[in-house]
Amino acid sequence: MTTKTIDATDLRNGMADAMNAVNGGQTLLVKRHGKLEAALIDLDTYEDLLAASNPSNLETIKDARAQYAKGDVLSFDEVFGDI
């Protein structure tokens, strides 16, 4: 796994490339106004971090994946309504 630092503006302008890099195993550290503020990691790594921090999260992740596989998902409007 490699790590790259990217400016928030470059991330916004190149989101597709950033997503491809993250899906390819790269971690992106995002800086804004010269200060590191966030990290983008792939979903599997994120889930591993959740499981490591609290093993009960692993069961929640398995349940969520099963629901997604069955098509049991909510639309954007169902989640956010008229915000």
C-alpha cells in the first residue's frame, strides 16, 4: 500500500482518478489550506479498522453486505428527505 498527499482542490477536480487510486490500494491524505485534514482509504481497509476497533462491528458489516446483496437499500431521498 502506498500513500500520496493530494490537495482538496485537486481531489475535487479529479475525483474519478482519486477513487481509482484508492480502489487500487493507494491511501490518499487530503490537505486543505496546507494542513492535512482527511484520509481516503478503500472500503475493505475501513471495514478492517472498524472490526479491529470493536469486533461487534464485524457482524454489523456482514448484515449490511447481506442487505445490499438482496437489494434492500434506501434511496437518497429516503435517507435525506427534504434537507
